[in-house]
Amino acid sequence: MNKGGCFHSKQQVMEESVLISGGSGLVGNVLTNILLKKGYKVGHISRSKSSDSRVETIVWDLRSKTIDIEKVVKYDYLINLVGAGIADKKWTLERKREIIDSRVDSLNFLFEITKNNQHQFKSIVSASAVGYYGFETSDHIFTEIDKPGNDFLAETCVKWEKAVFQFNELNIPTSAVRIGIVLSTDGGALKELARPIKLYAGAPLGSGDQYIPWIHIKDVSNQFIYQMENKLSGAFNASADEHKTNAEFTKDVASVLNKPLILPNVPAFIMKIILGERAMMVLKGNKTSNKKIKDAGFKHEFSTLKPALEDLYK
């Protein structure tokens, strides 16, 4: 195992390759850049051809279950990031099915390919989310042995991870990354939260007491690689050391951006009108522990929020 968050040298991994399903998204782009710098060959599984000439694109169609299998089985490692956006659209019954099916069906298809072609990936790492524990604000710090919650996001994560861990049947080291709120200025929750703050219209949401389990995009990308290289098994939370409430988080973002917070909290009923059922994601939260991945030897570059924000906005 590589201790202290260190990875294999470029010379060691020169001949190894990593296939990323869903590699064109926010985390996938950063992950790709890090892997290429480390000397890996990187491929993406995608619905359309990538414009990134540095990576091989393997185009697939999940509905018709078509893909160039010969290209897939040439890769040493698999990282799975596929999943329809959780917050992008209103949670109709159809959208909820799409959110779950996009995650489960893609993994089932990859499992079929791996099993039927007797391909032995060196390890597989898939995204999951801290939504596994449900969103109920409390002082409990969730660890990987805690039971799942009972809301829609928890249901999604349970089905997602069931699809992930079927690879254990093939004796492939398989792990999941239960991701918190990923901090990036290129997209995601931070960009949306910072927009009104920049316009002098920022304010905590609801009570402001709900916790935000956050992680810097560099750290979550490196955690994927760490779990992959060290062939870890099981689920691992991906969140920073510091637990911040929505009010504290908003205050820190405003401070780093040198903007005042002059408005009162946005009432919960307003958020429910705007977001409907999705409002639970911003009005509720949880604390998650990163002790398990740290005990496995991984070190975060950003453990506290202020330095993480300063790095992103510098």
C-alpha cells in the first residue's frame, strides 16, 4: 500500500491504463488530468466521441447495449462515474427512475461485459454519495458501518452500491467513493452558492444549521486514484475533516470572496417552492467521517474549508 497519499511513480505505471465511464464530467475531467500526468493511458466510455485528443473514447449505447468490447477489455482499471444529474431537473417519477437507472443499468452492463469476457480488472472504483445515510440534520457523524437512510437519495445510493459490489463475485477488488459536496469553481454546488454572494444577495438557506459534507475536487479525484491503486474494497466516505453548517459555509465563501452577507436567511418554504422535493438537499445535511480512508493511508490536501476555498479562488 502507498502510505501518506503517495502514489506509484510514473515509471511504474507507464504501461497501465484506466478506463473511466462518465469521464467527461466535473470530477472526470480533473481525474483524467491527474491520471495522464501520472503516466497512465486513459480512456473514456461515453455516449459520444470526446474532443479530448489525449484520451481514447469508447462510444456506448446503453439502450441497445452496444459497445466495442475488444477495446474495453484492454484496460487494467475501471473507474465508474456514470449517473444522471441529481439536482438538474425536477424530481418527477420519470426523472427519479432516470436517476436510478442511469447508475444501475450502466454498472450492470459493465458487469456483463467483464463477466462474459472473463476480463480481470486489477481493481474497480465507483462513485456513490454520502446521500446513502439520508439527509437528517443531527450531530451524529456517519461512518461506513451506519445503516442507509430512508429518503429518495438513500434509496438511490443503496441500489447504486448493490450494482457496484456485484463485481466482488468476479474476485475483483471493488470499492465505492461516497462523495460529499464537491468544491469546484467550474461547476457544482459551490458555483451556484457563490453566484448570489458575488451579487451581494447571498444568505444561508433555511435555518442554516444543516451540515454540508464537503470535499475539494483535487482530494476526491486523488481518493479515487488511491482506492484504485491500492485495490481497496468496500465503501469509503469522501469528505474533509471539518464539519461546516450551511450558515458557516456561506460565511466562509463570502469572506474569501470579500463580499458582505447583508440579507436574512432564505426561508425554507421559499426553497421548497423553488426546488420542490429537491429542497431537502439544501435544507438538510449530515456529518460524515473520513476516518476509514485516512486509516487506509490516504491524506487530504485540504482538511479545512477556508484554505480549500482560497485555493479554488486564488
